[in-house]
Amino acid sequence: MVLVIIIIACFASAAVLFFFQKGEEQPPEKSKGVVGTISDNWDTNVSDPEESEEKRPGTQIPGYSSAVMKSGDTTLKLRIGNPKDNHVGMFAKLKLADGTVLYESPLLKPGQGLEEVPLNKTLDKGEYEAIVEYNCVLLEDGTTPLNSAESGFRLYVD
Amino acid sequence: MKAKKLVTLTLAAAMVAASSVSVFAAELTDTDSTGQTEVKAHISGNAGNVSYIITIPDVIDFGELTQPADNTTDHFKDVNYEVKATKIDGLDAQTQSINVYVRDQNASVGGVDDFFITNKNNANLSFEYSVFNTTDPDSSSALNDNNMLQAVGYNLHSFDTEGDTMTGVLRFNQNNIYGYDITQIAGDYSGYMVFFSTIENK
């Protein structure tokens, strides 16, 4: 009888611990693509931590020099996200200069982003002009548009 | 003794179950890019990573616009805005710069390429404003005085140094609303700018 009570107590403790941890660490939101994970503490990796202490006016937009993938790849290593110092929401869209859309994100709150982007289609070998569109919205409602930005870069497909 | 062993095993199982949640969470929030090495060998050390951060105005507010009593002289309402190269990583400043362009969200090459604010309740009510990339609009021409030649927009500024800030002016001539029935045009207006940035050779 005592043994049964102890076992039940152990499972109860594990369950409580599990739910507490679940509450602290928000599960990441799944992207619209096939794979890919949006993390909650995404950072540009180029921000100065000292500057990050205060929220400054304006919206920070990440920019890129280039990206590389192999023909047939269904993902692209590209750090797309909403810098943590921002106070707006962002919808990110990866597309080619000809308008071909490769990925569209759900609403990214400040500090959310991806390390690897799932692609809607594979690309043939070659060099492409690519763009990440950052459509900014009011964080409060997630819909009211603000000024937006586009970061152009060269995408190399081996 | 058997009972003690079972309790120990059960406790261990419970601990493993709990810690596996932490590991799972840690993996999901890992911010290290694992593609850096491969990319370095191919193009540059920064492929796929964030190379720079440009800070743009999220909103520019002209405030309350007033219908002037006459239109014989200009009635400008000017608002400053800033674009900043907040962070630059690995740019060869001798040969490269980050070029920033700007356009109205509805602008197109060969089509309507000016900047507009539009009544939120009546899309047919739009008024033009001018964009300057200097703080002295009286002695310079607006970007949109010329035709927009590239789809990405008007050339706004080139940055090659971290921390550089460009301050410009948006100018609304309130003569634009002169002569209208104010009850017909009153309301909230908004317009959206699109800032395009890219690394280019000097």
C-alpha cells in the first residue's frame, strides 16, 4: 500500500514538474512550411548587448550579404527574424526578385525567428537575386500595417 | 529491499522525464547557426547570417493637417525621419556599401511613383507628399521630383560605417487640401513607405 502511494506521488511530482516547465518555456510556433522551427529567443547575433538594454525608436531590419544552398534542397540556412529590440510585429517573406515566393512566416514577435527556412519549392543550380520582405505591423493587434522593408541579397545554388 | 529498488527506479524515471523536457526546450531555442562553416568555404563567412541591421522609422506622423486660408504661398508641414546603419558586420568599406532605397508601397517604375497618404475610410482620397534625404528641403529637391528608375525605389542613402544616421524630411504642402469641402476630406490618413537595402559595390 505504501509502495503504491509512493509511486503515485512520484508520477504526480513528475507531472507537476512537466507542466511547470511547459509554462516557462513556450513551445515554438510551427512555420507555414513543411519543416522549420521558430525559436523564441532568436537574435541577429550582431546586436551589441549593451545597446540592447533600452528600446530605441525605429524598427531594426536584418540585412544579408548572401546565402548558399544545394540544388534540390528543401531548406535554406538563413537567419530570418524579428530583432528582440523591436516593438513591432513582423511577417517575413522570402522570395526571388521575379516574385517567386519561397517562404512566408506567421507573425514574428520581437525575439522570434528562424535559423533555417523551409522552402515551398526547390531551385535549380544558379545565382538568384533574393529578397526577404519584412512587413511590419502593430504588435498590439498583429494586423495594423506600418512601414515595411526589404533586404536584398544573392542566393547561390550549387 | 525490492520495494526500495522500485522506488529508486521510479524516481529516476520521473527525473529523466522532467529533464528531457528541458533539453527539448534548449534545442528549440538554440541560436547558433550550424551552417557557418560550410558557407565560409563557398562565398564568405557571412552567408546566411545577418550581415547588417538597418533601423527604419516604423511610423511617421504628420500630425494634424490644417486647410490653409489661401494657396498663394506654400504651407508646408515638415516631419523629420531617420534611417540608421545600426550594425554592420564584415563589410569591406573600401569597396562596398549598404545602399538603401525608398518607395511608396504602391509605387511602380513607369507608373505612379510618388508618395501618398490615403484616407483610411475612402481610398479615393489621396494626397501627395515629398521625401527628402536632407534636413534642408528648401534648398534641395525631393526624391520624388524625379522619376523612379528602379523597382526597389529612389536611392536614399549609402552606408559604410556602423552607427551612421541619415536624417531626412517628409514634407506635406497643405495647399494640397486647399479648396476642398473639409467635411468631405476630414478623417485619418496613412501612407506606407518601403525601405529596400542591399550590399553593393561602390
